Amino acid sequence: MRYKKLYGTSEEISVMGLGGWAVGGQNYGPTEDSETIRAIHAALDMGVNFIDTAPDYGQKNSEALIGKAIKDRRDKVFLTTKLDRGGGYDYAMEQIDKSLERLGVDYVDAYYLHWPDTRVPIEESMSAFRDLQKAGKIRYVGVSNFDIALLEEAQKTVKIQLMQPPFSLVDQRQRERLEWCESHGINIVTYGSLGGGILTGRYRTLPEFDEKDPRITFYDFFKEPKFSKCMELLAVLDKIAADHKVPVSQVAINWVSQQSFVTTSLMGVTKVPHAKENAAAFDWELSPEELGAIDDEYERVGLGRMGWQKSVIQDETAEHGIRVKWIPYGDETERK
């Protein structure tokens, strides 16, 4: 396993983190709790020390299950969770205690505001996080899905140590934002690092997911024309994988982890073989020539210039307190 130091701290964290979205089984298909715990243990045994979750993952089951998995390993884990469904001061104070109880811990290493809340001034949200830090319930403050302007506003109240954006080989729309974070000492924790699974090489024809599956409601890689372009890019990854005698997923994992602005990349974990396969990606690295070939093919197929974009709307009646609407890139129609 490889490690990077968190900017401004003495913390060393693994360049692969465990993402808890699929833990608990909600919408991602059936999972077995005991198998998930074994998968988490397998990843920890291979050197992973960063685990990310949130109350809304698996309808709170993700936090509870991860808490069980790390019960005897708390000192080995950099543990993070999030404030979902709103950023009000009192709400934050109430929700952190519920998360700590589900996780079975006294503190988390980092606490994120999961989504910007347009109904609450960012100063109020960040004041809550600052006070939680002073109270010892959280060590570092993070945000997720923030733009640069909002990051700068949040920094006026409390130091933002981590930012969690979507980023992968097939989703580089926020590259400039991530480079800005790097230049300002903000650590990047990527989610969707395997493009919702499309970079595992498991899908070579358009799959039929459940209508509520995040791979079609949250990500756009399984929509045409983007799916076919992803398949063209995978052909280059296939060749590199064959040269190294490794699964294609390890090529994609190395690509994202070798970006200078990425501190750690989150990977879903529910099965032991997948956990071991992903962690083994760090036994080797892509050469500069291989990185260049991948980047050239990304540009050639035009993934950054096509497809769909997410319009995220606050909606208390929706599953995660937000609604996602897909619109074509470049469509400036009012988002509703």
C-alpha cells in the first residue's frame, strides 16, 4: 500500500480509501453484512487505513456496519462521516451524536458537510463544525460537492482540510477545481473513482440496472452516447492491463491515485476478492508513457466534451434530501 500525508497534519493515509455508499445494500443490489465486514477487514489487512461513510448510505446501516467492522481496530483507521440533509447549527450538533453512536466511537477523524445547503448560510454550518472540532467530536473539517467560491466562503469560518468531489478517468470535469484545492492545501478524497463500476471492465454491453440504482440515477456512464465512448477508452486500459497481467480495474485505480492533487480515492467494498484486487493495485505503478497514452485516448474520444451533466436540487422529500436531474452538457436551460 502507498500512503500520502494530509496537508497541514502529521497524518499518513492510504491512497486507497474504503467508500461506504454500497455498504448496507441500499439500491446497489443485495449485500451480505458478514461478507462486507470480511471485505473491510481484508482491505485493512492489506494496509488501507481510510474509511468513509454517511448516515444516508444504506439508510444508516452503513455507519452501523462499519462501526462493527472497526470495533477492535479503531486506532488503525482514519474514519470519516458526513452531515446529511441540511447544514443548520442545531441540526449538526444533534446529528454528530447520532453518527458517533451508530459508529460506536467517541469521535471521527473528519466530518463533511455532504452537500451545500442553500437554505442555511455557510457561516452557520461551518460555525457548527468549528464548535464540534473544539468539543473533540471531530478532528478535521471536510466538505463535499463544493465549488471554489463556496470553499473560500467556508474557509472564513474554519479550516477546510478535505474536499470530496466526484473524479475518475471518465469524469474529469472538476480537474481545475481539484488543482486549485491542491494549491491551497486542501486534501482531495475522490468518490466515483471507478466511474460507478464502468472502469472495472465488468460491463461491456449496456446493463439493465434497477431504476433506483445510483449507477443510472447518479452517474451518467451507463447512458449513450457516453457508454460507447467509455468502451473505446477501456480498450487502451485493456492493453495496459494485459501488459502488466492485472485486472483492468487496477489500471484505472492507478491512474486516479497517480494524479498529484488526489490524496486518496474511495473504492466500494462489499466482497473480499474485490477488496484484495483493488488494494493490490498499489503493488505497481503506471509509467509516464502509459499515463500519456491513457490521457491521449481520453482526449481523442472526447469524454470531457459530451454526455450529460447533473443538476442537483435541494428536495427534503427526496431520498438524500436532494434531487438529481440529468441534462445535456452545454444546456443552459433553467434547472428545475
